[in-house]
Amino acid sequence: MNSLNERDNLDRLYGALTQALAKATVGDYSGEIEIDPDNHPRVNEVLVGVQVLLDVINEQAREIEQLKAQNTTNQDHRVTLLDEVLNRSAD
């Protein structure tokens, strides 16, 4: 690979990654990286790898939010039960 091709590959990587990584820096992992079949195979390997990382982080963030919501629901239920017990004790 000559230096012109290397520069072109770096430009393609930079162009494909910039927007998705900018979103990721503020906690938005929903970025979709465009994979161009005309890219050098190594460029696409890096792009696919970053996309997989973003997808995994995004999925784990959704799971954490679901668990937090379940925990809040369970906590609300426990508080309601405790209120009932305390109200009955007061009667």
C-alpha cells in the first residue's frame, strides 16, 4: 500500500467514524456507520468492529435502563406494602 492509498484509507476511516464517535462521546451509541464495499478490506474491518462495539454498548445501555425501571417498580411496590402495614398498625 503506498502513501496515497494510506492517506485515502485514513480519510475514509475518519469520514465514516467522525459522526458516530461524536455522538458516542455524549452517550448516544445509536450511530450507524456506513460500510462502503469499495473501501479497502482493512478499513471495513475497523468500521465493522466499531459498529459492533456501538451496538453492544447500546444494547447494554437499554438493558440497564430496563433493570432500573424494574427496580423502581419493585421499590414502589415495597413502599406501598410498607405503607399498608404501617397504616394497619396505626389503626
